[in-house]
Amino acid sequence: MDIAIVGYGKMGRMVRAAALDAGHRIAAIVDPLGGEGVFKEIGALDGVGFDVVIDFSHPSAAVGNILRYAEKGYPAVIGTTGWLDRKDEILGRIDTSACSIIHSGNFSIGVAIMLETVSHLSELLAKAGIYDVAIDEVHHRAKADCPSGTALMIADRVLSSFPGKEKLVVGCPEGRMEPGELQISCRRVGSVPGIHSLVADSSVDTITLTHSARSREGFALGAVKAAEWIVGRKGFFGMDDFIKDFLGE
């Protein structure tokens, strides 16, 4: 499979290595700050033959890139976060195009399994009737968005599965937390690849479900697996769609 990589920072480089390890070819690399052999503009892809795009660019470029993939009918894996406020606009464009897009705030297979676990665990905690829940995430200092896309994915699972939790609160607001509020606390320190936890607390015990990434290689491997899956499909997909096939569910 011939892959075009858009965004050639740390993640883009790891995607390249994971793709080559899997036996794929790199047809083109696009990054405005790229060096020799790297295209500076997304439009350069029009003259290159490839099967799928893997995009880990900057949030400020994501929407423009995705709209272009929709216009051109390019299958694409989108790992860039921080643009979901324009998701409805993008879905409208994809619906009228022949492209296929899979997006996730985290393509780690382990995180996908954790999300499935969060849904089930949230239902059990709510039924128990004695637990309150919150989300904690830690990332490196250079991360551009806060909270992380993965933390928001965990929050969506909790809000969907834990009756009574209705409002998302990010950070530490003044005053006490209301029972219906779900808090995400964020820390940015050092070079942490990513730690995400669902914390459930009662008066008698605490349950913590945590995913700790050792490196970004797991994100890159998952993105390449998603690229293999998305080719030949049409529409907008999430990690849930991919992981069910991957796990044979």
C-alpha cells in the first residue's frame, strides 16, 4: 500500500517507521516545516499516486486538510485533534463526496480497548449507586490541545453510560462540584507520552482504570492498521468502527 503522510513531526516520523515495518511504501510526505524531499503544501498531493493519507498535522491545518481530502476523494486517517467544533461542517462535505475518513483522538489499540472497558465499567459504577467519577490526563509540555482528544473520548463514554453525569467540566472551577458534573483534570509536564485515568471514588474505596503509553509507537501502529482498514470504504468512521472489526466482534 502506498501511503502519504501529512505532518512530519514526532508522530509523522513514527508513522513512517511503522508503515515501512508493515511492508508499505511512503509515496509522499507533506509538512510546511519539512526538509529536503518533503512537500510544503497539501496541494502537492494532487500530483502523487497513493492509496491513503495519514494526517498528524497541526489543529490549525486539520479542517482545511480534511475538506481537501473530501473534495479529492482521498481515503484518510486523521490523528490530529482540536478541530471537532467544526465536525458538522466536515460531515456535510463528506456525505457528498466519495472519500473515506477515520478519525480518533488516539489510535492506540490499548486505548480503544480501554474505551470499551470504560463504557461497561461506567454502567456498573452507576448501578452500584455509591461512586462518583472523574477523569485525569497527563501529557508532555508541548501538547497543543487541552484536554486531550483521548480524555474527551473517555468523557463521552462516561456521559453516555453513567446516568446522572450530564455536564463536562475541564480544569478546577471555583466552588464545589455539582453531582451531575464530570471533571477532567489536565497536567502538562516533561515528556509524558500520555496517561489517562478514570477514577471512581466512594466513601469506602477507590477504583482506578489507567492507560499509560510508554511511547508514541502504539499510536503510530494503530494509525497504520486503521489506514489498512479504511481503504475501500466510504463515509466518516471512528475508532469504534475499526476496533470491532480488528477484535472480531
